[in-house]
Amino acid sequence: MSERITGAVIRQAQPADAAVIARIEVDSWQAAYLGLIPAADLNALSVPAREASWRRILGRDPATGTRTWMLCAEGAGLGFASAGPTRDDDGPGDVGELYTIYLLPAAWGRGLGAALLDTAQADLARRRHRTMTIWVLEGNTRARRFYELSGFTRDGARRWARVGAGSLPEIRYRRAL
């Protein structure tokens, strides 16, 4: 098991964090999805493009309900999570969704993902969401195990996600808050 990181701080992300978040996202995708997503698609990921996207996301009106949390330790950004109201048509108004959660690969296995997940869950619960969902690539066994150990269960929903030049199946997990 990896050495635990102490002194981690989780705070709400700001537009100035966009470059760090983009780097975390690209590095995490390239490690986590190797073998699931074609290498050409992973290699084509662009930190500047993701930075521009995250700058837009982080600059949105807070009334959208989307919040992004940044995890920093040892003087650097190591991970982030983003959550808000469900984007699914079949969810009632009290369903929140974890849109994304990523850590730098060097930070995996240190309890930091659980800390980010706890922060997002607590925030959604404070905002009166009763349930939390997340979509996961069906073949991403590492992430599925993480969510299952965190109390999430599959709810039977399945969809196809556009990834690079192709599509991959995703499954939805759910848990009460």
C-alpha cells in the first residue's frame, strides 16, 4: 500500500485552478483508461483544451448548482471532484450527481479519493439531495470497486458514452445520502 499523505486540504476550486485540474484530468485519464480507451485517443488529450473547458466550468454562475472541489497537499493540487444536480432525465429533484472525480496517479491508494468523495457527498446532502449517482465506464473495474466500497450499488441504468472516436458502455451507481 502507498504511504498516506497528511495535511491534505480540500477547498472549493476557483477559475485559477483550471490548469492544475486539466493536468490532473489528463494524467489520470491516460493512466486509468489505458486498455479501455484507444491509446491514440488518450494520447490526443490536450491539457490546454481541458484547461479552457475547466476555466468555463469554474467561471459559471453558482446558481447552476455545480461545485468543484480541489484537493491540495504537499504544496500541489493532487485531485478534484465535481458534483451537482443530476443531469439524468429520470432523476427527481432530490438526486445529486458526482460528475467527475480524479486524482494524479501518484496519489492513488492513499485515501484521498475517499476524502474528495466524502466532501462532495456532504455538500450534496447539505443542499437537500437525498441520493447521489455516478456514471462509470463498465470496464473500469478499479473505479467500480472504489464506488462499491464506498456504499454505491448499480441501479440497472446503462448508456453509451462518446469517448474519442468511439463509444463505450457506462453503468450508473447510486447511494443514499
